[in-house]
Amino acid sequence: MEARYLKSYSKVEDCPDTTLPEYAFVGRSNVGKSSLINMLTQRNGLALTSSNPGKTQSINLFEIDKSWILVDLPGYGYAKTSKKEREKWRGMVHDYMLYRNSLVNVFLLVDGRHDPMRIDLEEIEWLGTNQIPFSIVLTKTDKLGQGKSGIILENWKRTLSESWEELPGIFLSSAENKAGREEILTYIRHVNAQTAPGGKRGK
């Protein structure tokens, strides 16, 4: 896989026009987003990883195989920074999701070791309310005991079924053992094949 860093931006309006479809990755701080991105692209260090939440602080664009753009977005929730700064990041992320026409799907990462958390469910509700296409990626599933990942997955489906008639796609993943890599990339290829010319989504 060919992965190339393009540039980082602090405002969605500064991001350049593109003819390629964009896939954004976002999640609670320290959910393992950068590790997942590095695993998907098979490029250690493509996205910066850290044990400290809040490492990603801008909209980071990467061109993948000259056919789509991976967007690494700041995390939400706890980070060792001020509330004002966290709100600024959240606004940046939501502005990108609302106004970036070339965005075709958001991968919302959640910690697969836990049942649905309120902060993640609120983000899911926001995405649904604003009609932004998204999928859920359960991370760190290698840390679960045998059979536990299936239980967590069913818990997620049951919780989402309470407010969703049609469930979003849900992927089990692990940066450690590369679980979910082919499933996520196959999904991206499938969406790319159905995306309108120019990589634009409908309003």
C-alpha cells in the first residue's frame, strides 16, 4: 500500500479541494486511533502514537494508493489540555464533518474492551442527527478474552437498536494482530466503487 502524508490544517476551510473520496478516523482520546491508522497502511509512524491523550491536534490528510484520502482527526474527551482547547478541537472536527463535501465516511473508533459509553453514544447520535455516513470500529479487541469480543459486539448492536432502525457497520479491530484490516479496507474499496465521480457526497 502506498501512503503519503499531504498536509495538516487547523480549519476545514483551509483544506484543499480534492477529487478523491475522504475517510475520516476519529474517536475518544487514547482509543488507539494512530495505531489503527498505522496498521491499516502498514506504515509504522505514519500517524503519531502516544500514551498521552490529545496527540493529534489538527486535520491531517494522507493520500492512499492515489485513490482515496485518509483523514486523521483530533480525539474527543479527556486530554492534558484546557477545556477551551478541547472545545476548539471538537469544533474543528465537527466543522470538517459538516462541511467537507469530499468526506464519504467517518470511522468512529471506540474502545472494544468496554460496553457503549455515554460520550461515544453522544457522538454517534450527533453523526446520525446530521446525516453523516459513519461506521464504528471497536479497537483493542486483542486484549479481550476468548469469546468476549462477540459479547461486546452484541451489546453494541443491542444498544444501537434501541434508537436506530438500520445499524451502521461495526468492525472488530486490533492494531496488535491486524484484526479487521482486510474488512475495513474491503469496505473502503466497496464505497469507492459506488462514490460519485470527484469523490463528492450528496448533501
